[in-house]
Amino acid sequence: MLSEFSLIDRFFARRATAPSPRHDEEAAKPLGIGDDCALIAPPVGHQLAISTDMLVEGRHFFPDVDPYALGHKALAVNLSDLAAMGAKPHAFTLALALPRADEAWLEAFSNGLFALAERHDCALVGGDTTSGPLNICITVFGDVPQGAALRRDAARPGDDIYVSGTLGDARAGLGAIRGEWSAPEASAWRRALERPEPRVALGMALRGVAHAALDISDGLAGDLMHLLKRSGVRAVVDADAVPCSDAVRALPETARRQCTLAGGDDYELCFTAPIDARDALAKIATDVKVPLTRIGTIESSGAPAIAWRDASGAPLSLTLQGFDHFHAD
């Protein structure tokens, strides 16, 4: 039977990056597993960006989820936070509660986790394991040039509002699992739900171009409101311009709007940028191979609110809210 330390050594320490720290003026590599604390330093002239996300069985994922996909998503949702700030991934810690030490499950979970970590050169530098209900908590560390971080409080009147990729497939996948609807695309929807792709390259490319940004984790309606509140501005959004896959577009209108506007788990970026950045953003979209869609505008300062419009500009009366971890449907 695996002990706590043999579990760590077999499935996590074996692939964690833990070189000796550097003492020159270049970026210090992290000192990780094997000491009481990790040692991390950003490159000179950079700031650390730090974020924590927790995934709880039954709240954030189903018990039958593919453990490889779960390992991927556990890190992906954290890397998405770094992307939203324009930060480059650096290192992460993992706290893991397990109901039992299932070797096959741990092998698949760690493979999914490290496949994504290695793609983004993000080192596991520490954490903890214990027995208990399945719970995964990751803290990720990145770096961003001093003063260059994308923030939620920097949207300006006149800005365009953009989203990356497409929205709604993850919520459509959840609906398919729950039996709310069926479609031939259900397997692709479930993959979108379980294996989001963090837009790290896009976030870094938006430095100095975008004004404000955040990632869409709890639905466009709710997350955009967070940005508006922090910036003290209002928005007008064309609901029909919000990009979605052909499969989601084929859903009944009410279901489509629920998926694209309030679905959550998309992990795309929503950001604002000045009108004169349109050409630069078109080039960025080509360079990072991620479509960017303009969906609305920021209006003058006022009580934060979203005015929804259809493609003709007619007002829409929509009651939408983002995912709430204490009052989820």
C-alpha cells in the first residue's frame, strides 16, 4: 500500500523540476520538492503573479471524470488566471486529498497534469497530500514585466470588448451529461468541459495592447460584470455576436443563450481595447492562432451594467447570472 511519501515520490516528485536556485541577474529557477519551502524569484524587473483554484468532486467535476482530463483541467484553470493577467507561467504547488491511493488513477492524473505543465514550462515545486474526499487545490506562480499586467480595473469608455475562441461548448457538455439535451456533438462538448485550453500565449501578446482583461470561468455575463464593477463603467453587448460553435448555435435560442452568455467553464479571455488597436489585435489573433471576436463596447462611467442587444441593435430582456459556487444549479 502506498504511503504519503512514496505516493509523492512515485507520481509527482519524479517529474517535478527542481534545479538549484540561480544567484545571477537572470530569472531564478524554482527550488522545489525536497525542501520545507519552495524558493521562487521572478526575472529582474518583473512581478510575481499568483493564483489559487480548488476543484471539488461533485461541485467542479463528476466522479466518473477521466483522471487524465482532471489532471489537465486542474492546472489549466490556474494557467488561465495567469493568461488573464498577461503572465508567463513559472511554477505551481499541488495539494491533493484522496479517498484512497489508487495507483492507476494517480498515474493517469499525474500524466494529464504534467503533460500540460511541460507544455508551458511550469514546474511543480511543492504541495501536500492527505486522505479525504477528492479535492485538488493548485497554486500557480507566474511573472509579468513590472507595470504590464492586464487588470480588471482598466477598461475605458470607448473601448471595444472582445472574447477569444468560442463560448458555450463546456456548458453544452454539462447539459448533455445532465440530459438537458442531446446531440451528436456531445462527446466534443464534454471534451470542452473537461479539457479547457488556457490562452497563455494570447494573454502575453495582449500586454500593452489591451486595457482590461479577465478569463471567463463563471460565464460571460457574470465575469464581464466583475470587470465593469472594477472599472466603474457600463457595457453594450451584441448577444448575437458572441462566438459559438455550429453545434451550440444549433441549440434552441434559450439554451444557446444560456450556454454562451452564462454557461461558465469556457476559460477564454474577455478583454477591452481601444478602437485603434483593431489592426494589432487582428495580427495577434493570427500569430497565436486564436480567433478574437468584437462583441460590444464600453460606455461612459456609471453604475456598472450590461445592455444586451441583438444583431439589429434591438434591446434584449435577459436575466443572466454567472456561476455561483454556493448557489449553483
